[in-house]
Amino acid sequence: MDDKKILFSAIQPSGILTIGNYLGALQNFKKLQDDYNGIFAIADLHTLTVRQQPSVLRANVYQLAALYLACGIDVSKSILFAQSHVSAHAELAWILNTICYPGELSRMTQFKDKSKRHEDNINMGLMDYPVLMAADILLYQTELVPVGADQKQHLELSRDLAIRFNNLYGETFKVPEGYISKSSARIMSLADPTRKMSKSDANLNAFISMDDDKDTIIRKFKRAVTDSDNKIVVSPEKPGISNLLSIYCAFTGLTFEQAQEYFEGKGYGDFKIAVGEVVADKIDPIRLEKNKFLSDKQYLDSVLSEGANKAERLAYRTLNKVYKKVGLVLRNR
Ligand code: ATP
Ligand code: LTN
């Protein structure tokens, strides 16, 4: 690692990713990895906060590793690893738990949201989720964290915990900044444009998965909920059309003004097909590339193992510092 700043981000292997994850997270990772020392994790421990089928989770870990690579994460520049392979994450989370208060966690939007959706399994991990995320970030002396807008509150807690620890025990952690790209920070559901597009939505028509083929993508866009007039403009009264325009602009690089001008006088039908086409053109090659990586599990295992070795060295540097500061006796190796 050279002296560039550290960038850290992670994604949960909780299902096949959507174009929301791609635009809000993955796409930015590739762009940023030249200017930063990128560290990218598969947040498998986080995923356990919602009930998983073990065989499906295991498959999803490989799916996500392959997708990271297919989206252009270059392991000669960046570190790619699974969170559970570096036990320092769970260890630092324990220490941070001792300076975090239940009130800070119970008021988190995602906790409240997921508690409603998983009423039968409101577990301690679900509430503690942001503390583990803070540990992920702070272990690497991270300066930049690219995420979608939904993670802003969690990131704020990571900053608070870093500052609190530094005040209590002396300068230990860098205080991270978020990187939330405006145009694609929050892609909304195709079935209900007032809700975030989410890979765990029970309605398969609500999201475009990175595994969908062209026909499926166009069919889902054709069904996307819009309003009754026929104007293709961005407006708070037109959340459905605004969302489709955001997606179109994010995939083409056009501004809203340019896209609105382009679609002036056209109907919703043509517009929806055009959105579907630009999305399919972009994600089709990624899906094919991902499938190539997936067919070589041995290669994926070796990438993750090398990544964990590199991550572990950095992580234990910080963890040892933390253990010393709080008064633990370091093991003599
Ligand atoms: P789940 O449905 O399992 O809660 P999710 O689809 O919300 O998951 P995460 O794994 O929590 O996805 O998020 C991975 C990354 O993708 C995060 O940086 C998150 O902010 C971003 N992200 C998720 N959904 C969207 C979205 N609809 N628009 C933009 N970014 C998103
Ligand atoms: N909570 C994030 C995933 C995540 C993460 C992180 C993101 C876990 N650890 C550290 C950035 C930095 C999510 O669900 N989107």
C-alpha cells in the first residue's frame, strides 16, 4: 500500500444485488480505486442479523465476490475480502460497544425499519449492526466511505464513536468522511417510487437485479409505476418518472435537462423501453463476466484469502493500538 488515503466500503451478501446497489455503491468503487487505497469487504457477519439459509448465504458470498470483480475491482490495486475472515472486526466491535449507548442504536431508521419487517426476529445483532459497521471502517484508518444515502446515519455514528474514543483514550482513529454521489444515491422501487429499491423486496418487479436479462429488464420497466399525465420531467409530484429519469441519467451520463429535452414529445411507453435498453446494455456484460468468475471457485477462494491476509495486517495494527490504549495486556508472540 502506498501513501494514498484509505477508502473502505462493504456490501452485504444478502441476495442478488440490484441496480440500486450498483449505482449507489459498486460503480463508485471502481471510479475511486485509482485515487485511493481501496479496501472492499463482503459484510457477511452483518447479513446474519436477518435470518439466512446457510447454503444460500454461502452461495451469495461467492456471488458478491464475483460481482465485485466483474464490476472492475482490481485486486492488484485494491483489497477484496470477507469480513468474517478477519476476526479483528468482531473484536473492535466489542470495544466500541463499551462506548456506545442503546439510545443511539434504537433510534436508527434502519433498525426501526427492519424490526418492523422482521418482527419475529428482533435480535441484538440487528440493533448492534451500526457498531460492527463502525468497527469495519475505523479498523483501517479509513478516510473515505462511499455508500448510498441510506447509510448516512450509520456513518455519522462511526464518526461519533471515533471522536468519542479519541477523546477518552487519546488520538487513535481517523474520523472518516462519507462519499455519497448525488445523482445515484437513492434509486427507488419500481413498484412504489416512495420506497428505496432493495434487493430483499418480496415483489420481484420492484427491483432490477444485476442478474436480470434484457427481456426481463424491459418487462419490469414497462410495468414500473408512473402517474397518469404523459410528461417526462423531474418533479416531486412525479416520483415514478423522476426515478426512471435518474436511472436513465446515471447509466448514460446525461444531465436531467439533456434527458428531458431528448424525451420531449415522446410517450411513457417509448421512454420506459429506452430506459430498459440503456440499463440492459450496461449490465449484460457485467453479468456475463460475473458468471465467468463464478465458474472458478478456486480462483475466488484465492482472491478472498489473499485479501484477508492483507486486510488482517492493517486491521491488527489498529486493534493492537486500541487494546493498549484501553489497558489490555498484549499477547506476547
Ligand atoms: P437489503 O435489502 O438486504 O437491506 P440493500 O439492497 O439495501 O440490502 P445493502 O447491502 O444494504 O443493500 O447496501 C449496499 C450498498 O448499496 C450500500 O452502500 C447502500 O447504501 C447502497 N444501496 C442500497 N440500495 C440502494 C439504492 N436503492 N440506491 C442507491 N444505493 C443503494
Ligand atoms: N451497512 C452497509 C454495509 C456495510 C458497510 C460497512 C458499508 C457494512 N460495513 C462499512 C460501508 C462501510 C449496508 O448494508 N449497506
